[in-house]
Amino acid sequence: MRCEVLSPDGISIEGRSYPSRRAALRALTRWVRRYEWQGFYSTARWERIPLEELPGRCRLIRVPKSS
């Protein structure tokens, strides 16, 4: 099984899956850093999520390997 990371909006953070949980968590860390300049993540419903809370508001899911 591969892993994918979904944003608080339920959208894949990079539009791809990762070969392991560890790789997915590294991608999540990189993705959160993209928002450091503004200090928060804004959802599609205009909710502002502080960066400290952002990783916990994302979901790590398992996806089947593509053939």
C-alpha cells in the first residue's frame, strides 16, 4: 500500500501518493513550510488554521498500488 496526504479541505497536497508513511510525512512537512510566509493555512471555507495545528488537521490515507 502507498500513502497519500489530504489537506484539511480533503484535497491531495501534491496530487500524488508516496511509497511509505515516512515519505508522506516528509512531504507534509515540506507542504506546511509553503505557508510559513503567511503564518497560517486558509481553507476553502475561509477558516484560518495556525501552522502549529496544520499537520494534525491533514489526513494520511492508504491507497492501493497502481498496476
